[in-house]
Amino acid sequence: MGKKKSVALLVIYTLVVAVLCFICTVSFSYGTDNMYTFSSIMRMMEKDADLGLAYGANAEAGTYLGGGYSAVYYPEGVISAKEYDDNIDGMSEEDAQEYAQNYVRYPDENGSVYLEKGVACNDDGTMQDSFREAFGEALETVTQRYAALRVDGARVESVGDYAIGVFLPAMMDSEYSAISAFAYTGEFNITSGSDEASATSLFTIRPNQTIRDYVSRVTSRTAGETSYIEIVFTDAGKDALAAATASAAETAVTLFFNVGDTNVLQLSVSETYNENTLYISGSYTAETANTVAVLFSTALDGTEEDLALTPADAYFHTALYGENTVVMLYIAFAVFFVAMMAFFFIRYHRLGFVHLYTYLVFLFAMILCGWSISFLYLSVETFLAFLLTSVLLCVSNAVTFECARREFALGKTMTNSVKLGYKKCFWKLFDLHIVVAIIGFLVYAIALTSLQTAAFVLGLGAAFSGIASLLVNRFGWAVMMGTSKKQGAFCNFKREEVEDE
């Protein structure tokens, strides 16, 4: 490979690595009053509640040290076994028998929930397709809501095919309120009147219209120490709001903001409001205002047919591994990284840059997968699995370097030394990575829940390690070595000296 071509490829390679580094590790605030935040992939990656660390929105205050709140949303037609038993216990024998005939234990007689016949399941106990579809839509809506909070470690998961499990780290102003509010389903609507019972809708929504013909968006903002909800109306929505508040100067008008049949907040108006944007403030913090705004925003696409959800009691979980565990994991990685690079640069001089670039590509690939694959998250177990595959990559690169070193010492050219070195160790390294990856994915398939994520990370890391060592590393070696005239010195390879007899 010519020197000019090598330099050009090295520049492109460096830019790609730099961009990946920026996206994966750099977070910063920008805009007026630092209103907006660019979050790195590492910051957005979900973190196990068992890790103690003051990170995320309250990192500077140091108020979050692991743990959080979890709850389960039961959709209409589904009740827990405990609720079923409690209901039965409070009935007469005749009523209990009639009640029992309306429910089927799911998925079998040992199941943990009961499905109501005609609502969630058929008479034979099989789940209705309509319920399954509605449940999928509800799961998507709840997932959007928790994702929009932008809270490190927030998680949403399907509990079987019948309930939704949610988790919020104990780092917000009101986690329990968010968990309760995000269970509300249905369409967003605004009514007005002297009381909630007699209030009428502001909007006359025709058959070919939706609420979005009157409300374009709902957001939250913070200016200084004041946080507020911002509702932006279309012109039709503005006219409807002005008509509803026309008599507010004489008699105060109360606006009720609802999601489905649930009133979320109410606002007293004492004068005609004729603007496209309505600002609602009060005792909101940035987090609570965002929670309500996210709820309203996602409810703009809600319908009357949305599956109703009922949240069970939320439980608090403490950080199992104590305070600052994540910090210790980061320190452990830093020690490993420094030791790794010290070895490669001392042993192989500038060839250490080849390994550095290869490892960074591997690292960023793992970070991107940890963020994009829904069930992956940072925990002690997944970190150890990642560290094990990192060692596997280091050993693989060292083996290829040593094989090439031996060939060069026998008098072969650097190009032939690299080719022969890879040829002699390729299949051994290939088999090693395949075996580790298969073991990881097999354990993932059969392991208990607590081990599944770590096993998957092990299998995924082994696959990426093999690709990085056998393909990316060789590419980087060819590119960087092409920029040096003294290739032996570049790699710290030396010829064997043979004395004449």
C-alpha cells in the first residue's frame, strides 16, 4: 500500500474513531440557560439499580446513590392472583363461584394472573388477538413516555403478554407520581365549566378530525427557577379556547386537562385567553413539568379504545452493591485500559496504535449495542463479561503480533511476515472466539434472568472481539505500517543475528 493512500486511509480511520468517541462518551448542555442537553450514548445507557452512583439529572447534587421504584401496570381484564384471592375472600360462596367463572388463570393453573373472559381471553382461556394487539400498543405508549423522561436507568418491559413492568431510579422529584401518571391512557382533552362533572369539551371534534386539529404539541420549559407546561394550539384550538373563556372576566372559568377519563390538572382563568400558546406554571419542577408534558404529548395520539391500565403498588429497591459502585467500575476499566496500552506500546512501540484503534472500535461497538438492544444495561455482571472479552481481544492481538514477529525474525519481509503470522494463528483464534460466543449465547438461552444479560454480553463481545482482531486489526496494521519507511522499527521487530563460524 502506497504511503499517500495509507495516510489518506489513516486520516479517515482516525476521524471515524473520533466521531464514535464523541457520540459515545461526550455529554454537554447548550442553549439559553443550558436548556438543552446533548447526551452521550454512555449517559443514555440504562444502568442497573443495584449500582450506587450520583449520576443523571441530579449528579451534581449527589442525591442518587442507586435503587429506585418498580411497579406493574395491569391492563383492563387482567388482575393479579393476589387481587383475585382477596376479591374471592370477601364474597359469599355463591358470588365467589359466579365470580370465578368469569376468570381464567394464565397461562395455566399455576399462573400469576387471571384473565377476564370476554375482555382479555376467550372462554377456553386463550388470549384474544384484539387484547394482544391493544396490549402491544399500550406497551409502546408507555415505553415512549419513560424514554421521553431522559432519566438514566428508566426501564419498561413486557411481563409475559399480559402486564407492563416499569422502573424509575430514585433520582427524580416524584418518581411515584410519574409511575402513577404514566398509567393513564386515552385521548387528551380539555373541558371547561364550574366543576369537573358538568364541564364540557372545548373542541367539537368531527368524525374526520382528531385532537391534533386543535392542539399541535405539548412541551415543558424551565426559565430560571420557574418550570411550566407549554400547550400550543392550532388556530382552531385558539378560537375554541377564546370562546370558552369569553365570560371569564365576569365569572372565572375552570379548565380541566384530561387524559381519557382522568383529570390530570385544572386551571382557573379570570380573563379571555386568545393566544396560540398556553403556559401553565405552579409548583412544578423541571422533572414534574416534563412528566405532565410527556403524558399530554403522548395522549395526543390516544383514542377511546386504548387499553386501560391500573398500576400496582410501587416498591422501592435499594442499591445492592452500595454507593459509588459505578465509579469503581469506571476506575477498574481505567486501570485495565492503562495497563493494556502500557504493555502494547512498550512491547510493540508504534504498533500499539494499531491495537488502540482496534480496541476503541470494539469498545464503541459494545457501547452502541448496550444502548440500542433493549434488554442490555450496565451492571456488575455485564461489566465483568465485557472485561473478559476485552482480555480476549488483547490476547488475540498479542498472539498475531508475536506470530508476525517470529516470521520477521527469520528474515522474511514485513508484508510476508504479517500474512504468514495471521495464516498460522487465524483458525486457532477463530475457533476460540466461536467457542466463547457459542457458550455465551447458549447460557443466555438457558440461564436464569440474573445471568442472561451477562451471558449475552459475553457472546456478543466474543463475536466483536473476533471481528476486531482478525479483520479490523489487520486493516489498521496495513494502513499504519504503510506510513513508515522503517517497518521493523515501527513494530519493534528485529532480525535474528547469526554469527559466522
